[in-house]
Amino acid sequence: MSERTLVLLKPDAVRRGLIGEITGRIESKADWAVRALELRTLDRSTLEQHYSEHVGKPFYEPLVEFMASGPSVVMVVEGERVIEGVRALAGPTDPIAAPPGSIRGDFGTIVRENLIHASDSAESAERELKIFFPDFS
Ligand code: IDP
């Protein structure tokens, strides 16, 4: 079933020149397509909505600060089982625990600066796409 997900290449990925590498892995998957893509510096209000489930956790403030520290790539990716699929390409949250071959496993070491965000369910995708691409249909 074709579906849509929100993907963010976080400021560490952009600073390190990994936009092409990471986007290429996503684009290479059969029947997936990038439907919208923009380089955007995220403001606090957007990030507060996006990470609302993490408010009050010890990593929340440094996370928001990091995510606002420079441009991210924000994109809509569409395709067969793309929600589950981009999460699998990304790997687990902690890059040291992420297997080689995954994006976080290949390029990351720091839990906060783990390169990529991808919606974790159909409900999250719907909510997050509205935050980042309110006019996209
Ligand atoms: P996910 O991005 O793999 O879905 P979440 O648990 O939703 O992981 O956490 C959101 C983001 O918050 C992570 O991608 C990471 O950047 C950051 N984060 C999560 N847990 C920690 C932590 O324990 N320390 C520092 N940053 C964290």
C-alpha cells in the first residue's frame, strides 16, 4: 500500500555534507519517490509541535536547540510501506546500537545527532506532515 512519511535530515547531516548520500539511499528504493523537499532552518515553535511527546524529558531542550542550530532538509517521501521502510533504513535511535548498513549505523555516534528523523507510524506521519507541509496534498 502506498503511503507518505515525513523525513528530516537533521542539521548534523546537512553540516557534514550527507544530503546526497542519505537522500540517495531513500531514492534508490524501488517505487519510492521524493514528493517535496526543502532546505529549512526549523524554528522553535515548529520543533515544539514536532517533539511534543518529549517535553519534560532531560534530552528535550538540547534536542530542540540542536535541531534549530542550522538548516535541515525536510521532505515528503511516498511509496510502498515507506513509513516502516525509512525507519528500517535509518536504524535505531542510538547510532552505536544501529547496525552497519543503516544510515545511523554508518554515519552516527551521538544519540542526539543521529542524522535523520522519519515518522514512526501512520498516525505520526499524518500529524507531522501537517506541521511541516500544511499546504501539501
Ligand atoms: P527516533 O528519532 O528514533 O524516533 P525518539 O525516541 O522519538 O527517537 O527521539 C527523538 C530524538 O530525540 C532522537 O532521534 C534523538 O535525536 C533524540 N534523543 C532521543 N533519546 C535521546 C537521549 O537519550 N539523549 C539524547 N538525545 C535523545
